[in-house]
Amino acid sequence: GYRKGGYHAARPGDRFAGGRFVAQRKLGWGNFSTVWLAYDTLHSKFVALKIQKSARDYAHAALHEIELLSALAQGDPTNSKCVVRLLDHFKHVGPNGQHVCLVTEFLGDSLLRLIRYNRNKGIGLSRVKEICRSLLVGLDYLHSELGIIHTDLKPENVLLVSTINPAKDPVRSGFTPILDRPVGSQYGGTVISFSEKMLKMRARRAVAKISQRRVSLGGFAAEVEKERNLDGISLKCKIVDFGNACWGDQQLAGEIQTRQYRAPEVIIGSGYSYSADMWSFACIAFELATGDLLFAPKNCEGCSEDEDHLALMMETLGKMPRKIATSGTRSKDYFDRHGDLKRIRRLKFWPLDCVLVERYNFTETDAQGFADFLRPILDFTPEDRPSAAQCLKHPWLN
Ligand code: ATP
Ligand code: MG
Ligand code: MG
């Protein structure tokens, strides 16, 4: 990754955009970029700095993401629509080439981490509801106001809103900010623009220690891990990673979404729209509530992961209507002309509400309420799925 055309190798203390942003530490990475916590010396606040790989295709993808994020920011002046806010963007030239950089607001841990810390037991229904509300506000905004399909909704791409300010609370955040060049570096580092004296001291120590520190995004994970307890932590969240998002009327890729969150119409190749995001949303809600993936398909003997996936869906949701099953460009790979799977003949039906009671020990009432909310979103007919706005009105959330 760290070569010509690839990632930019940043270090704590590095400056970007003519000195305005000071890199603090790496928050995460993906196939396209590394993401750093950075200090914005102009506005005296922490931001996330996404440094894209430099090759042409990556630069192009970053520009596409900027286009979508700009539209999202423009339509949401009060920053209340539960999507990540783009603050700025610029180009940075380094040894590996020219990197497009996106500056966004700094957020906390992903739902993936939240789920991992609560493996096999879920996070409790009231918290699931809270997160569902945020997600639906975000999706309603994307779908009905902007006309954008996210196409890669999954726990990793939803970040909690961090309640910890690393500058005010360096102890809780698990790291110490560097607000200027490390003291003694070739640049001198004498100009420390930040107000608090104490932080100047800490910054010095941080230079030595920063590489050893355990990464704890916004401190949230560390906190949850230590206490195994989510009380008092805000569960507002925001949708991130618009690198694969598209305008509803300009769909490019045929195969979208990450496997476990992929909608049936994508697998059978019958076209997709906003409702594919809704399918992923339902998968995430189930995972938050139970700690397990709703569908975890495997390559099994004599059948593909795709076919196993379709079988798992039907075992939980009932048989796919023949008309739908046979409507895709790839239908013939999986279904016979009666709409039955070719290679998996015996399905073990286990409806969602029963799974919740029998496998996850939900009370009958909780299982009914939750299944009643999820089932319509998991309709095999994409057009029959409720929209995000309709879901927000569901009694389960109110
Ligand atoms: P992918 O390969 O998934 O497309 P990517 O290179 O496009 O990845 P992102 O998914 O945008 O990168 O970001 C990578 C990781 O960086 C995220 O999963 C998250 O852990 C972290 N991250 C991204 N944005 C922020 C933010 N605003 N605040 C805090 N952490 C962030
Ligand atoms: Mg990502
Ligand atoms: Mg991406």
C-alpha cells in the first residue's frame, strides 16, 4: 500500500493544507485511504482527515465522494441528518504522488466495534431503537431528499457520534493531542498555538508514547470495553463512507453491497434501488439486537455462497415469490422454472419471531414487536418494502 500510487505515509505531527491541519494519529483505513485524526488550527477543533491513495482511479473515486458529500452538506445546513459532514478538501503532494484529502467531522467508534464488544448478546432493544432512528433519519435524507443510494450500508460504515473531546479530556480519550510540530524536530516546533499550558507538556510526552498507544477511537471503545456498559453514552450515529454511493438514476456497478448485507435482488440481478439500502438496514438492526449476523452464507458442498444466501433468506422469511425468483439476469443459475432452488431442496423454515424467542431468548412481546418492525423491510419484492420515512412512523420506534 505505501508505494507510488498508494497510501501516503503520514506521521503524528505532520501538517497538511499549508500547515492548517496537524495529524494526530491514525483512526482507521480502507482499500482506498488511511484516515487520521487531525487538529484544525484554524477552527481549533479535531477533524478526521481521509488521505486517499494517489493513483488516478483512487483520485477519481475521491472526487466522486466529494461530489456526493458536498451535496449532503449543502442540503443539511444544521448538520442534523445523521450523515457525516464534509468540512473541506484539498490535494497533498507526498513521495507517493498527489493525494486527494477529505476533511470531515471527527466521529467515534463504528457499530462494528459496538457489536463486537457485546458479542452474542446484543446491545439491548432501547439502544437498538435509538440507533435505528438515527439511521432512518439518515436514509430518509439520502433517499427522498438527495436521491442517493448508499449501496454499502454495514456496521463498519456507521459511526457513533463521539461525546469525547480529546483536547478537553485527553485521559478519557486515551491519547494526548499534538497541537504542533514535536519539540526538537527539524522545524523547531516552538509555535504552540493552543491555549492550555498543560497540553503543551503532554504534547511532548505524546511524541515518545504515541506509537505505543492502543488505538481507541474517540475513547469510546476503551470505555465500553472496560465497563461493559453503555449507560450514559450517546447512541446517535452517522452514516459514513460514500465512496460507493451513487445517484439513484445513475447506477454503475451491477454487484453492490457487502455479502451479508446484500439484498436478494442484487444476488439474482434484477436491478436495485433505494430499497436495497433498507434491506441492509434491517440486517444491521437484527445484528445490533442479537449480536449475530442475520444471514451468514457459506460456500457449501455443491452450492455457491449466493445460493446458500438465498436459502437462508427463505428459511427465515418464507419462500421467494416465483415471479421475483425468476425475474433476474442470474435467476437461471439458482432457480428452476417453478422458482425452487436447484441445488438446495430441503429448507428448514424458522420464522424470524421464532428465531428471536427460541435462539435469542426474547420475550414473546419483544420478539413480536421487533419482528413486526423488521419483516416488511425484508420483503422479497423491493417495491413493497417500506421507505425510511415510513419506518420512522412504525409504532415499534415510538
Ligand atoms: P473502504 O475500503 O471501506 O471503502 P475507505 O478507504 O473508503 O474504506 P472509510 O471507510 O471512509 O475509508 O474510512 C476508513 C475507516 O476510518 C472507517 O472504517 C473508520 O474506522 C475510520 N473513519 C472514517 N471516517 C471517520 C470519521 N469521520 N471519524 C472517525 N473515524 C473515521
Ligand atoms: Mg469503509
Ligand atoms: Mg470507501
